[in-house]
Amino acid sequence: MRKNWPKLFPRKVRVTADVSYDIFFVDKIDEHESLGFCDSDKKQILILLGMSDRETLKTIVHEVLHAIEFENDIPLPHSVVYALDEAIERVLRLNKWA
Ligand SMILES: [Zn+2]
């Protein structure tokens, strides 16, 4: 993971006007051996350390999509979340936004 990632991705993401999620980069995530985890109760996103830049960005996008899903009450099939994380990561990368 690039050293400047914490700058690109501040440790807090605003999901709605009233709700922010704290982002933590962690060594281990117990939930289903996941690469990331979104906790809508604690308003926290966990991202596994040690992934490639691309995988890290995709995982952040994936977990933010879950936060959007929870906070806006937009149920998304998990297959759609995976398809979107891939497509959004591509747009961010191709436009050098990340
Ligand atoms: Zn997911």
C-alpha cells in the first residue's frame, strides 16, 4: 500500500450530511476472512492492510458502497456491490482521481 494512501483517503468518510464512517486500516478482519468490513452500527469501515493499491481502493469503494446502502436504505445484491466496486475503481484509476 502506498504511503500516501491515508492522505488520499482520510480516515473519515461522510456518507450523508449527518453520518460519517471512520476508516481503520487493520492487520486482521475476523468477519468471514474479508478484505474489508462495514459496520453500520459503529459507523466504521475496516480495511485490511497489505493489499495492492488497486485491491485496497476496490475494497474501500466496496465498503463505502455498503455504507451508502445502509445509510440510504438502498438494498443492493452483493453481486451488484462487487460489479460496482470494480467499475468505480476503474473510473477512479483511469481519471487519476486515486
Ligand atoms: Zn461486501
